[in-house]
Amino acid sequence: MDEKNFLAQQFEAQRGRLRGVAYRMLGSLSEADDAVQEAWLRLGRNDAAAIDNLGGWLTTVVARICLDMLRSRKARREDGLDSAGPEPVANDNIEAVLEQEAQLAESVGLALLVVLQTLAPAERIAFVLHDMFDLPFDDIAPIVGRSPTAARQLASRARRRVQGKAVRPDADIAGQRGVVDAFLAAARGGDMEGLLAALDPDVVVRADAVARQAGAKEEVHGAQRVAQFYLGKAQQARPALVDGRVGIVVAPRGRLALVLKLSFANERITGIDLIADPAQLQRFDLATLES
């Protein structure tokens, strides 16, 4: 076997892991594949024989590529050119690609992917590499252009965001979570009685302009009407902390599309605000509530 084929075999053995690293950083399967392919091209431009640890070298290269992509994405958003996040690229077998991406998002955790997207690029890189792939901070530091201590602080700050710092007592959060879990289970299972039990009789649902463009009504009043609307739905909804309170996020394939801000009283949901405006979605302080 010649050297080029041997190197290609070694790279293919690493591809799945590199794809997983890139996907967690980018939240887009197509972009993750682009990052991995770019790493292969860069490997071809280097002296592979001089690389002592191919897996470590490739992980570092993929991380740097992802960091550049995240920074470029952030700059586009700030310029008003990219407010909705990355979209799938054209593909001859796009349905299979989207299904694969959905499965990967579920395996990582939809709520976690959503929160990762709210982190600054360097925070996200440091958190993913250390907390998800056990890379030491001495190796992460040169990737993010910081000292090992600063890289540790980036990961720690990201971890606090991911885990959430509730602004209300834990008992309130636990109670809200129980109501939301019951609401989602009843909605998914088509359980009208369960929905009515989770909703205040005078509950109000309000939708922003973007949600209304997608078909939501501006306001819906009363538990019966609200329950009827959600009956059999919420398949892609997940509980999450939204600005310190339990809420719901809808994120197909890990891309945040809708936030439901909830109000509670007497262990029932009294208000639901549907937020789909991309600019507003970016301003929420989100944290995971996955089991």
C-alpha cells in the first residue's frame, strides 16, 4: 500500500469522531462535513510523516476551522446578513441528509445544541473540546489563542451557561419543570384531560409577528381552546431554562426556531408567549433542562 492510501485509511478511521467534534461546535451537519473535508485538504498540504499524533493534529485543525466558521457566522449576523443560522446546503439526497442530521441532533441533545449556539465562539470551542471530548486545556489554549488558564475560564463560563443559573429558587424550577413535562407529554399523547390539568382556565397564548406569519393566531384565550391547539403536537419541543424560568424551545435538527416563554401560577401555565423573531431568539439566556 502506498503512503497516500495509507494516510487516507488513517483519516477515514478518524472521520466519524472529527465529524462529531465539528457538529457539536457548528450545529450543522453540512458545515461539519465541510470542516472535516478542509482538514483532509490541509493534511495533504503537510508532511504527515512529521505528525506524531494524527488524531490530535486533526482535532486541533478541525477545531480551528470551526472557530473561523463560527466567527464568520457571528460577523454575518452582526451585519444583518445571517440572522437565522446555517441552512442545509443543496444535496442530491437531501431527505437522507436531513434525517441523519435530525438523528445526530437527538443523540447530542436538542436543548444542548440550542444553548451551545448562544455561546461566544471561543467559549463554545473550549467547552466542546474539554467537556465533551476530554481535551486538556494546554491543547485547547493555542486553538482559541488564550493561555491554559484563560481557556479553562472560557469552558467554565460556557458550562455555567449550559447548566443555567436560575434566578428563582430550585423548588420553583422543579415545580415549573413538572408542569411543563406534564403539558408536553399530554400534547404529544393527544391527552386532552392532561392538557387541561396543566393549563390555567384563563390561560392566554400570544404570538409575535414572525410566529403569526407561520400560522399562529395573535392571541388565544382559555384552556379549552389552547389545549385543542396543542393536542397531538409538540413532538419537537423540549423544556429549557429561558431567562431563568422554565420554558420550551422548538429546534428542528438543533436549530432554534421557536421559544415558548411561560408564566405560572398555582402549578398551572397561565401564559404562553410564542417568540419566533430570529433577532429576539438570539437575545434569550437559554440553558439546558435535559434529564
